[in-house]
Amino acid sequence: MKTPVIILTGTILVFGGFLLYRNSNQFPIPKGESMPFEEALDRAQNAKENTNNNENNSQNVNIEIKEEPFNLDEPETTNTNMNKKSTSIRGESNRKIMVTDGVKHSIPLNEILSGGPPKDGIPSIDNPKFINPNEADEFLDDNEIGLGVNLKGESRFYPNQIMVWHEITNDTIQGEPVLVTYCPLCATGIVFERKIDGQPVEFGVSGRLWQSNLLMYNRSSSESLWSQVLGEAVLGEHTSQRLNIIPSDVVRYGEWKKAYPDTKVLSRDTGTVRSYGSDPYGNYYTNEDVSFGAKFTDNRLHPKDFVLGVEHEGQFKAYLKEVIPIGKTSDTFAGKTVTINKTPNGEVSLTIGSNNDILPTIGGFWFSWVAVHPNTELYK
């Protein structure tokens, strides 16, 4: 067994390739009566009318949204999508909203599992520091995998050997609030615009998982749980809001710095003590094990094959990255032409339709994508 690493909120041990934590400070999950959102609205309306008529004032109707009480005077916000004020260009989710103990959610509560660590037991990097490639070469070899981002002319590389211990980096690039995320269990490396309703927000690791995937939470007066692979809030006030995706790529360090020699590299100086350079997940990335509630029955690919998932007009498709040829390729998806461009260093970008609109991709293991999008098409 490796030497235990002490963290601020508990103890972390490595056993059998997985992380074990000793702490009970878990992100709370509501319990109680569940009902469709529309029924909750009806009950709230009836309760309000009864109150206005001074009737049944003592009646206990437990359906008020705890984070943000129903405002029945603003009907434009009281529908199955709720948050019409969201500025997300991705629009809002069409997942069905339920209400349990006055809290909105769009995933079954019994599928939200503890990953072991408490809330913030896996510490996010909130004040990231960066170094140049010459300095990074001291601990990174060219075959190291990481997440590459090129935004507004500035490129940055976030090594997996660092992100595996933190999962979230709250960053700012050229004045843009950026949320860099990595879920080791799903190999999902996704970069989002770090804003809710147009305002910058900091995110942390909740310690909860859904379909084996990271559930993040926003640090604000009203905390919600956000599915990383969906890029949307699935429990709490913000349920159904989605984060904008910032294009990024899972690439090898050597290829990235060759394409972007002036890139900045995330430093190991994170303010915490970690065994950077070692990976507590061992051979998990290549075996067929799927854990923490993920349902995998689709054998079109190996569960750990790396795919790029896309969504358009309520339809989903996954592209097996390794079979995409270098250069430009055409495909058809959702009745439209998709143009795929793959650079020699492995960056992949997709556009769709006659206007060549950017088609954001979510990269990760096949089992993770198909677990939340079971009707997905597949390009292989």
C-alpha cells in the first residue's frame, strides 16, 4: 500500500487502485416525497390561494423549493425548464424535472452515489499557477496526456497527472472565467465557461457521483449539483441550466507543445501535497471494470474506448477518436452534414450544417457517454 496522503478534510488511502476516504461530510441529498415539477407547482398554487383566502393556514405543504421559492407571480419561469434567465448558448436541458422535499432534480436520487470523499475532499485548484514548457519538461515527458485549451490566442495545458488529484481547476484565460474538469473514472476532460446566469462562479468537487461520473457543485449562496458529462445542473436551484462548452482536446504533451510552443503548463505548485506523477487508479483505464452505478450493456465498443460525444437538436452521436483520419472528413448527423477536422497533433473540431456552426464535443470513455445517452449513434 502506498503511503497515505493527509488532506485538510480527512484521510486518503490508495487501495486496489481506488481512493478511500475517511470522512462523513457528504453533500446532502434530499429525502421525502417526490413529484413531477408540474404537480409541485399546482400544490404551491393551491397553497398560495388557500393562504390568500385565510383558509387552511395551518396546512403543511412541503413543496416549496428550498434554494429559490416558487414565484407564482412570474409564470415565465415556472415551467419544466424553469430558468429562462440562463444565458447559456447551449439552451436548457429537456430532461424531466422532479421535486423531492422541495428540491428540484432531473436525475433519480437513488442513482446519486458517494464516491468516498467528502465535499471538497478532492480539493479543486482555485488559484492555478503556470510555468513554461522548459520548466514543465522537468516532470512531463512527451507522452504524458493532458487537456489542451487554446482560447483567445492563449494556449494552456493541464496534465492529467495533476488533474487526477484535483478534478477541477477554476481558471481565467484572457479575462474569460474557465472551468477545467477531469473525471478519472470516465476519462472525461471537459472545459466550460465558468458562468451561471452570466456571472463568474467557482466550482468544487461534491464527493458525489452519477453513472460513475463527477458531480460538481457551484460555490454560491445556492449550491446545485452539476453533472460533468452532461455539463448541466441536475439537482438544486439551477436544475436544467447548462454550461457553455469551451473547445479543448485530450492530447499528448509533446504534440501540444509542438503545435503551441508558447503554451502555459499547469504547475504542480497547487498549495496541496499530492503524489504527482503517480496515478492511484492503476490499470483501471484499460480494464473492463465499470463501477459506481454506471449501467453498461452496449458492446459496440470496449467500455474504455475514447470517444467524442456530440449533441444536436436532441440527438446524440459518438465519434471513436482513434479512427478519425488526419485532415478533413465529412459525416451526416441529425440530417445535416458534419465536417470533421483532425490536426496532426490530434486536435479534433467538428462543425455542422451549411453555416459550419461549431459542434462542441465531450471526450471520454464510451461507457460514460452511452450511460447517459443510451440512444446515441456511433461513428467508428
